[in-house]
Amino acid sequence: MNAPEKIEGTKRFQAKRDAILAAAADAINEQSAKGMTFADVARRVGLNTTSVTYYFKRKEDLAAAAFEQTLDRLDAMLDEAAAYPDPESRVRRYLTVNMERLARIRREEERDFAILSDLRAMEDPVKRELLERWRGIFRKTRSLWGTPASRAETDLFGARAHVLLENTFWLPAWLTRYEVDEYPRVEARLMDVFRHGIAAPGEAWSPEIFDLEHDEPEPGREAFLLAATRLINELGYRGASVQKIASELNVTKGSFYHHLDAKDELVIACYKRSFDIIADAQRFAESHEGSHWQRLESTIATLLDVQFSERGPLLRTTALSGLPPRVRTTMIDRSNRIARRFAGMLSDGIAEGSIRAIDPLVASQALMALQNAAFDMRKWASTMPREQAIAFYASTLAFGLFDDDVLRTGT
């Protein structure tokens, strides 16, 4: 084979491999990495299963390659953002490249990459290597704010990095409600929240933690759902098997079926528990004394306290991947109702003057991402007093990603 033929063959090989990876990303996003099959991926690219195994010997190799591609793309976007001169312009650029990417996907000019929620469900040594790369992405995101001068700055920059990443990961869940030509306006509204926060000028951080404790209708069920929620958050819907959940609680699989009839019912019950906790906090706030900002900050603080405590966590929306479509739609509908309630709280505060004149629909989704992702910061939160962890984490949206007052007050 001469050189031009070799080059052409290499191009064809790479094009086919890229098509397989794009199909795998679609399958992972719909069914999770555990639920993805060679047969489904082959069908999406018009190949037979044997042809796919020519490029990737095992399903795990294909999933790992799809995750690697996602990490490569995130790396490149962060490098582009890091070239800008200051934290605010870096964050703005990172948001812009994400919004531009989602617009291209919406116009079918580009394929989406695989979401990373299933990383922890992979097996070692691949899992270890992917998680190390993810930690590198996190550190690079944190560096958008520069080099921290103290441990407190490291903690605060870490909280900001996490909230920024999670908000961009959450965008596809709600951006479809807007026409693609509206994306620049949505981007500007979200960046306004990132830049200046939610609270009106002069408002302070002084929340009250609500007591959400209530009697269990069925003894033991709360502990069961809590253990299941932790495992599903860590391993995804398909990674958290019935056997693993039973082992976590040191009970038999028969005990599992005493509480629930099927695994789908388990996920529904975990979501219901989580959504009920959020709705309880919102209801407490609405009947509480004080300004609308004070009610909202107490809601945020209460939910973060749950996430960082032994009473947590709440089930992450990433567990939606792999659920049957009917169940997934039901859970998304409940999530949207929760977000609309936040939007109502924000609107009341804007009318009152205790909350800035922001877009309440956009800001409510930013709040959903904030509380939803707090599970991953439990270890970070355990290194400092709970009150400080809540204040640092909440400050990212309460006062914006560039306000350092929390470093001076500590709460």
C-alpha cells in the first residue's frame, strides 16, 4: 500500500471509530454505561456487532473511550477559557463555549459527548485512571480563579469550580425549553447570576436551618432509602445492584423485596423522598417570617445541611440515566415543579427588592444544579465546620462566583 492509500485508510478507520464513539455517547446518555450494548451501538451506526468489536474488544473499552473523549473535550474548553486574563472573563468564556456547543448539537451540526455520571460504576484500573483525569479537570476548573493564597481560598475556589461545572452539565436538562436563537440571552442571564449572585446589594448571609424531621410511617424504610440513594448517586442506576444495596445495609435480597417490589420502584421511592425533602423546605420557608431573601437563603442552607449531613444525601438527577422513559418523564416533571417553585420565590423577592432583578427561571435552574450537586462535596464539607461549608458553597450563587466577602466573615 502506498502512502496516500495508507492515509486514506487511516482516515476511514478514524471516521468509523468516531461514529462508533458518538453512537456510544448517545447510548450512555440514554441508558447509562452499564445499560449500553454493542448491538444498540452497532444499530445506531449501521454496522453489525462484530464490526464494532473490531474497534473495541469489550463494552467496557468502548465506554472508557467515550468517557476519555468527554474528558478531552472538557480539557480543551478549559484551556480555551484559561487563556483569558481574569477569573470573570475565563468563566464567561467557559460558559460561552458550552452554550455554543449545545447550540450546534441542537442544530444537529455536532453530536453530544457522554455524560460522566457513570464513571464510578466502571471497574478498576480503568475507573481509577478516569477518576484521576476527572480530578485533573476539577483542578483546572478551580485554577480559573487563579492560585489560592490560603486554605480558605482553596476551599472557596473548589466550591466555585464545582458549581460552575455542574451548572454547565445541567444545561441540557432545561435548555431545550428555549429556541436556539434565544441561547445568547439565556447565557447572558446565567452569567449575570454567576457574576453578581441572587441577593440584592446589602443583603447578608444569616440563614435559619429548618427542622425537617418527621415520623417514619414504616420503620427502617428511611435508612433503606438513604443507603440506596448513596449507592445510586455513586454508581448510577444500573451500577447500584439490588445485591449491593442489600449488602450496604447488611440485609438479604429478600429484605429488599419486603420494602419494594422492583428496582424501578426503588428509584422512584428515592426520588420521591428527595423531592419531598426539597418541597418541605420550600413550604417551611413560605410560611416563615422575614424577607423573601431570608426565606430563600434558609431553604438553600437547609438543603445543603441535609446534603452534607448523615441525613443526606438527596438523589442526584444523574440517576435518571438508564430509567425507563415513562419513569424518567415523571421524575423530570417533578423536578420542573420544584424549579418553578424556586422561580416563584425568586420573583417574590425581586418584587420586594431583597433579591436582584434576575431571570427567575434561569436562576431557579442554577439553584437546582447547586443543591443537586452538593452530594459530591460531602468529603470537602467534612474538612471544615458545617456552617462554614454551607456558607462557602452557597455564596457561589447567593453573592456570585467572584465575591470574596465570605472569606472575611467565614459564614
